[in-house]
Amino acid sequence: MSFFKKLKESISSKTEVVTKQFRDGLEKTRKGFVEKVSDLMIRRKKIDEEFYEELEEILIGADVGVNTVMTLIDDLRVEVKKQKIENALELQPILSQKLMELLRGDDDNALNMNKDGITVILFVGVNGVGKTTTIGKLAHRFKQEGKKVLLAAGDTFRAGAIEQLEVWGERAGVEVIKQQAGSDPAAVMFDAIQAAKQRQVDVLICDTAGRLQSKSNLMEELNKIFRVIQREIPSAPHEVLMVLDATTGQNALSQAKLFGEKSGVTGLVLTKLDGTAKGGIVVAIRQEMNIPVKLVGLGEKVEDLQPFDSQQFVHALFAGLIQEDEEHIETAVQEE
């Protein structure tokens, strides 16, 4: 059975709504990346050095990341020799499969939930990446699952951050614990945990300040927040999610490196994937960071925040090729 057929079958057990969200959300990347790859394979046919160079350029242009691209091209060279492939079109399913393997990693990318009491999820990330929006969408998601949710407005420094979170709280029908602008974020967290305990909340989602300029201050602030949370709930926070804006490509990767591993980040959220042709950044981040991508933002609607799924991601990218593959098989069967 061909790789594309296997992929389609594995997707068929998943909900059509989610499959469509991934397909729509990754449309720009599909056009900017996969269609260029297809065009190259149709145009060149012959697999030579020029072919590899052009493929390399397309992959780097989609922000797959230079190191990852070099590894990928080396792997393709090995497969070409091993399988004695001459026609470039035969490389399409192999490239798709390799990308899926790169995205998979060994981690379980489900959110870590506390089985005995309140789950505390801390959000970090620079201003402007869609942190507050993501918190609102995640609160809505938990609410739809029947969980009792509370939000903590810990970004007390950015003008309008508290109000923005309140707007999302209203939309999701979730209460927001807050103090005055400029107050101590750790004090807000303390209040939020007390409120969560009193109200027997299932999930407490905490926003934090996102100023990378004063990194040492930010780290001190985060450490203080951690201490307050852990004193009240020793197993918390159960997730520290860093939000990255996919449209910034390699800049998102350098942000994740600069900030991610020092601040105890357990998972990444990639927002605005629908707004970029460089969705390959997911592959680069997955390869260069030892942190799983847990959620992806595929559009502006409240339900467009989805758990990351490597099969859905690759299926959405190569949807057109899967269709072509099926048509080729059908034609071959008819000709027999």
C-alpha cells in the first residue's frame, strides 16, 4: 500500500471537521511549498545535483530550517540510490513520509492534566504572538469538554492585557482573576489559586508578561510565579506553554531557543499558521528544540485552536498529491 493511501486511511478515523481545519489553515504553506515541490518534480524529472539544489532552496524558503533540510536531502539521496529511483515524481511520497517522521518525535503531545485536582497551565511568550487569544480559545475548548475553568491575568505590565483577557473570559464564559495594572504577577497567581481551590475549578490558565527585552527580570518574575504556584499546588504548573507566531518563521525558532529551555517550557503553541506560507517552521522547531508542539492556531475562529497532529499536518500539506495518487491508481486499474 502506498504511503499516501496509508496516510489517507489513518486520517479517515479522525473527524472531518478537524481535517478540514488543518487543510484550510495550511493552504498558504501548501501553495508556497508543496506546489513548488510538485512543479520541480514534474519539470525536472531527472534527479541530479541541480534537482537537489532546487529542492533544498524550496525547503529552506518554507522555513524548514537549514540543518533539517541538509539531513532531509541526505536521506533522500540514500533512498534514491537504495530504491534505484530515476523519476523525480517517485520521491513525493518518500519526502512526505520523511517530513512526518521529523514531525513526530518521541513525545506524546497531549496536554499534561492533573488527575488529582486543579490543572495549572502557565502561558509564556513575547507580546504580539497571540498569547491572550490562545488562552481564550483554550479556555473555550476546556469549557466545551465540560471542565470548570478560571483565568489569571498575570500580564500586569502590558497596557490593555488585563482587559483583553477579560474580553476572552466573557466570550468563553469564564471568570478572570485580576489585580490593578502594574501589580505583582505572583500576587495575582496566589489570588487565582485560592479562588480556584474555593470554586473547585478543574483548570486554571495563567497569563504572564511577555517582555523579552529585560530577559533577566522576566526570568526572575517567572521563578517567583513558579515558587508561589508550587507552594500552593506542589505538582504545578502541569504545563508551561510557550506561544510562538508562525508568521515570524526563523525568528520564532530563535525566540524559542533563547527563552524556551531556560524557563521550564514543556510545550509549544504555534499561532497564525493560516497566515504564513512558511509552515515548515513547525518541522524546524520540532527538530531543533527538544520540546513538543502541543497546539496549533489554524485560523481566527474560537475552534481553530487544535491539538497538533503530525498526520493531519502532512495530510493537509499533501492533500492535492494524495488525490492525484488515487487517480493514478484508479487509471492503472481501469487500464488493466
